[in-house]
Amino acid sequence: MISFSRALKTLCLLCFAFFALSAQATQISGFTGDNAISTWTVGGSTSGHVETGGAPTSIVLSEPDGNGPFGFSETTFTKIAETSGTFSFHWDMSTNDPCCSGLSVFNGSRSVLFDVPCCTSSASGDYSMAVTAGDVIGWGVYSTDTCCGADRFTISSLSAPSDVPEPATLALLGLGLFGFTATRRRNKK
């Protein structure tokens, strides 16, 4: 017959193994943890900008109100996906610019998410896409004119894959380690 301490030790080891394996990839909400503002890179044109004062809840991308090389100018805010999972967010746009600008999304490669239709002053939407570890994720705001002010795109409700385990998983993992240590000490006496 198996002793109580041996059964407890085996149970602790199984819990430890299970939670260690399940604690790999999670989704992080907002600009926190692996998605903190410091992990993102501003690139592209220097005439547009990224306002990060609303983080961890939201950021604002302002398109460069001017032409770059070949009549196109873009400001980007990107990072490398830590692990595979879902990249999703909500966006809101406001503008005084009658046309010729928009929002692009990086989800492994750059693609146009929203071209501002002529005479549109506001729009919004949600975006969700599976990404693979190592993909470039993020946004770009672009302009092809030099007129009428910058568009502003607010990005909120961010959810992106992360390698950081959830607190509940860490707590259970710690409980398993505690039980394992307690049974080892008890057996040594």
C-alpha cells in the first residue's frame, strides 16, 4: 500500500508538471506586461506621432500630415509577437482631412485596415487576427496629401499573445512546489 506522503508527493509533482506546461502562452490585455509601451517601436515618418499618455488603456496614432517619398508618408508603432495567438484591438478615427489617409495593421505583414473615405469625419471598428511568434504586429497611420490636418486613430482594447503566465497559474504552481517541499522535509525527519 502506498503511503500518504508518497501519494501527496506524487500529486504535487503531477500538479507541478501540469501547470508548468500549461503556463506557456496567455493573452495580455492592454499595454501592460509583454505589451507595455516600452516594448513597442515608433518608426516611419517623423512628422506623425504616437501619444502614449492613455496607456495602459489606449494610445493615439496621429498620421503624418505630409508627403513622404513617392507621395506616401507613414508613422508606425510595432513590436515582435512574443508567441503565437490572437492579436485584436478596437480603433476609433477622427479627422478634419477630407481624404487620402488611413490606418494600416501589421499582422505578420503590412495590410491596409481602413482607408479614410472622402468627407468622412469619424469611423471605428474592431480587428482580430491569428499571429505567429516572430510576426511584426502593430499599426501604421499614413497620408498621401499635405492638407487639412492629421487624422487621429485611438487604439484600445488591445489583446496580444504573451509568454507571461497568468497570476492564478503561478499561484497553483507555487502551491505545488510548497507541497513538494513539505513532503520532502517530512520524509527526511
